Amino acid sequence: MIYVDTPGLHLGGKKAINRYMNRAASSSISDVDAVIFVVDRTRWTDEDDHVLEKVKQSTVPVFLVINKIDGVKEKDVLLPHLTMLSEKHRFYQMIPISAKLGDGVEQLEAEIGKVLPVSEPFFPVDQVTDRSERFMASEFVREKLMRSLTQELPYSTTVEIEKFSMENGVRHIHAVIWVEREGQKGIIIGKKGQQLKRIGELARKDMEIAFDGKVFLQLWVKVRSGWADDERALRSLGYQDD
């Protein structure tokens, strides 16, 4: 199975980065054999309605996956919520899961497998992604930023890999974390540089596991005003429609 993980669809996002993410997510829907629409337990937002309007246009099976059910303390509220969801659209299946605990995940994968056509492999059987190590390195840093800063800087940061080389069996990676304002730079660096140091250590450890080798990682934080609303800047930072 090949999973295409899309960005979320942004309702009301006016910046170029929001438009890019919406294009990337929307274009993926027309090129798959099944859609997995993930929602958050008993919440339903305007953004979810926006996504629903997109998936309604799809002609392939749409699985509605209700995640984080381990966080639903009052189980009697789940059934009425599922009933409400079933009235919104004729989903192929609605499957409650807990990605954190693994509950329902095997069932979901088995049901997806039933609707996918059988073909020759599109990629080598041992290949887990079509992205380069360089791209993955930037994603590891970006992930640690998101986990460390939670909601403080959701879409005001991006990561650019300036150097990725192999020297004496060690991957040397230089990455720049771009922000839009000077004040955001201080948030990422933290007191005496401790926040940035922690982000780098966590990202480096994940890289060494993924790349199966030693990594020397250096991070810098720089300001690039308006990058998120500049189509040319986005292209230079690797945001391509393909």
C-alpha cells in the first residue's frame, strides 16, 4: 500500500503557504484509490466541513476515521456523535481508532486493503518513502519545532537544508530555521540557546536512527520577513506544486 499524507486543508488561510497546502491536499484526492478522512474524537469543526466538501467530489471509497477515542471519557457520547457523522455523508466506513494506543489500526488497514486494486509494485518492496534523505532531515527538524513549540509558531517557521554531505562516514547537515519576525527567533533559540539545542539533539537522534549512521547537525535561526506569503520565496525553500 502507498499512503499519501497530505497537509490539512486551511479554511480562510490567505497566505501563499496556506494556498500551497490547500493545492497539495486537493490535488492528491484525485489521484488515489481510497481516501482516509481523519477527525478528532467528538469534535467537528468548520475545517472538517471544508474537507468534507472536497471528499464528496471523490468517486473512490472514503473512510471516516475517528481518532483519539482513548481520550473520550464518557463513552455514551460517542454513539450519538457517530450517528451525526453518518448523516453528513455516506462514508464507505466509519472506524474509531486510537493511533496512540494502536486500537483499531489493524482493522482500518485490513479494510483499506479490501478496496485497493492489485497491481505490480510501484516502488521497490523495501522502499518506505519516495523522499530524499535531505528532505527527511528537514522534516525531522520541523517535527521537533512543532512538538517543542506546540501552537506558538504553527506556520511561521520553515526549514531549509543548506548543506548535506557525507564526510568520513558521517552525514554533515547544516539547516536554517526561517522565521518571519525577530521576536520568533528568540522563542526558538530559548534562554541561553537551550531550546534550540534541545531541538537539535532530538532531531539528530532521529536522523541517526533513520539514516543508520552518525550525524553532525548544525542549526541556525534566521529572519526572512514575509516568506510565508511570497510565492517565489516558497519555491526557493522547496515548496513545489509537484
